[in-house]
Amino acid sequence: MASTRVGTGHASGGSANLRALGVLALVALGSAWALAIDPRFVYLLVYAWFGVAYGALLQYGRFCMASAVRDLFAVGVPRMAVGMMIAVALYAVVAAIVTASGFSTFHPNVLGWHVVIGAAIFGFGIVFTGGCASGSLYKAGEGNLNAVLVIVAISFSQALVVSASGWWDGLVPSSWPVSAAAKDMPAELDVTHGWFDLFTAGYIWNLAGKTTAEVFGMGGTLAGIVLANTLLTAIIPVAIVLVVLYARYYRTGYMRRAGKTAPGLGDELVGLWAMCTASKNTAVAGVGLGLLAGLHMWVTGALREHYGIFNFGELLAAMGYRNGLSIQDTVFDPGYWYITTQEAQWGGWVLNKLGLMGTDNIYFGLDNGLPNPLLNAPGFMSVGIILGAAAMALARREFKWKLPSLESALFALVGGTLMGIGARIGMGCNIGAFFATVTNGDPSGWVFLLGMTLGAWAGVKVFAWWIEWTASRNEATAL
């Protein structure tokens, strides 16, 4: 799994800062160019600049869900998992304010068996890639070419999954084609062919997605937003997870170091706080990501109200860019931090230009479209993450070109492919299906986290077996 590092990465502080500023200047020049073409491109630039901020914080805190689960199961270190929970809690608070103000862009995911299965496949894959969806983006910004392979694999595997059709269509439950055919769909779409269309129209659309407030009949009310969505769905579960992490992974060592043989409640609370602040960088990143994610949703919602639109596709059409829009004149535009769908569009756009894939499927044809990457707003968020991470890595003198070994490249491609498949089955990744959901009152995110954790646990076990088997084989060969 070793990678070859190219370059020392030890430039002087002044030189490193100049390079980091150069990256930001590049983004600024691109932004000025886009605004000169049409001021309405500010909508796209919001995604891009929030992406830059996400990338900088992700790199600063080494923030990655793969690291969180790997550290827990492999070495028993809760640092990254704690940072994730801090980010969830703060995002939930800001999301409540955004929702109460009427600017929320969030839509809950549907809950079903697919969430656990997709999440488990995704979680298994991240162990072998060494990075989750957002983690792979920021690591690419550090010069890690292994992470670039992961992004490529995620992009093309998703595009192939949602457009594939063949003998495997007959493997789906018999009720799916019947249910899909009963849907009143545009003639351009043949929803009775292609297993993902059958999965979507014949299964997913029969399920309902609700926030906790909506489940209790409190949707849209301040009490529902604060008590059901924020407190019950996010804050209390986060507190429970933190207590479990403290008791399982941190308490014993902390009390031993503190010399406490009979700790009281005050000592336990101090120990819990010590765990949450054990890594300054991770804690700061968690705070920043939580606040930024909520602010991103507010800014996008405010822009939609300003332009009188529901989707960026409407702005693109008004500006004369209709090519790549869905049959509903829409494109993928979640309005908040989200990963994987825009990468699927990158892969789909390339395959479409090569004549290997059409847009007669639900995923691209009905809602998300296949816009030119230069007009893909969430796509620029992913690009922004890479550039923001690059700027931060350069400023901290942590940027290094890293060439993958043959083994790590294979793991990157296979793991990234599994991540892409899992993301489509589970309807999202660790950001879109967990982070953005639970913080906005959607309990399905915790189900996704459970499935991803189970998959990652299995992945750690298999990976450990592989390492041991490889070591023993090499030892036998040496003898």
C-alpha cells in the first residue's frame, strides 16, 4: 500500500504562502471571469467558494470518515469520530436557524433496506481507498494521486451503475417492473429497463422520506424544528455517541494519566471535554465545517429566493445554456454540502460524449441532467475542495506529489468502485446520506452511519487479513 513521494514539500514559509495565495488567486480570477460573462454565475461561485472553505478545513483537521472508522476499529483512537460528532452538532444548530428562517434547501431521504446495504458497501470500500468521498477530494488537493484514482473510480462506477441494462434486469423483484410501469413518466424515459430505473421507480418512489418533525406531525413548526429535528435527531444522538466513545476508547487512559482512582461526575465531564479537545486541529475543523455547512444552505436558499428559482437549471436556461439540462430543465443542485452525484455527472458526461451512455435513464434524464463540467455548480464545489485543500497544504508545507504503488492503485480503483456502487444504492455518501441528513432532522442518516460502520468494520478485518497474508507470503518467499 506504500506510495512513492515526489518532491520534498519543505519550501520556505514565505514561498509556501505565496503558492497557497496563488491557488486562491486562480480561483478569484476564475470567479471574476465568470461574473464578467454573466453576474448570475454567482450562484455557481457560491458552491465553488464554499468548496474552497470546506477543502481548507478538511485538510487542516485531516477530516475523513474513513480515518474515523479505521482509527476506531484498527487502533482504538476516537479523535476523528469525535470531530465528526462536533461538526454534526454545530451543523444541526445552524440548520435549525436556516430552516426557521425559511431558507432551507434540504429534502429528506427515503428509508428502506437499501440504506443499510448501500452504506455497508460504501463503508467497506473506504477502508481500501484510505479516504471517504470528501476525504479523497482533499487528499487529491495534497498531491495524492491515489486519491485521484479513487475519484475517477467513484465517478465512472456511478455513471455505469445508473445506466446499466441487461440480463440482470430480470434479477429484480417482479413487483418492481409492475410498479415502475404504473408511474406516469415522460415518453423519453423507459423506466421498465435498466435495473437502477426499476430500483428507483419500482421501489424508491414507493417509500416516503420524512424528517422527525414530520413524523410527529410537527413539520414546519418551530417546536418541530428545534425539539424534533435538532434536539431529538441530532444533538441527543451526538451526545450519546460521544459518551460511548469516551467510555469505550478514552476514559481508562485519561483517568490513569490524571491519577483518578475513584472519579466523580465532575471528573468524568472533564475527561469528556478533554476527549473532545484532544486534537485542536480536528476540533477546529469540526466547528468550522458545522458552521459552514449550515451557512452554505442559507446562502443558497437566499439566492434562490432572490432569483425566484427552485433549481440552478432555471438560471442556466435563462442564460441560454440548455444543453445538458434534464427533461424538466433541471440539474443536480442540492443547495448544501453534498458529494458523489456531481462526480457521477463527470463520469456520465465523459461516457455520453464518447457515445457509450445516453440520458434516457431516470438518474440523469429526469432530474440531475448531464451539464458541461464548466456549468456544473456542485461539481465546482468538489473542485473547490481540491483547491482549498491544496492552498492549505501548501501554506502548511504539507503538499507532496505521491505516486501510488501498483497495489495501492488497485485498491483505490476497486474501493472507489465499491464506494460508487454503495453511494447509488444507499442514495448518498457519508456527506449527503449521513452528515447532511441527521443535521436537518432526517433519522435515515443514522441508519446510513450504522450500515457504513458495519461495512467498515468488515473492511478493516479483511484488510488486516490481507496485510498478514501478504507479509507471511513475502516471508516465505524470502526463505
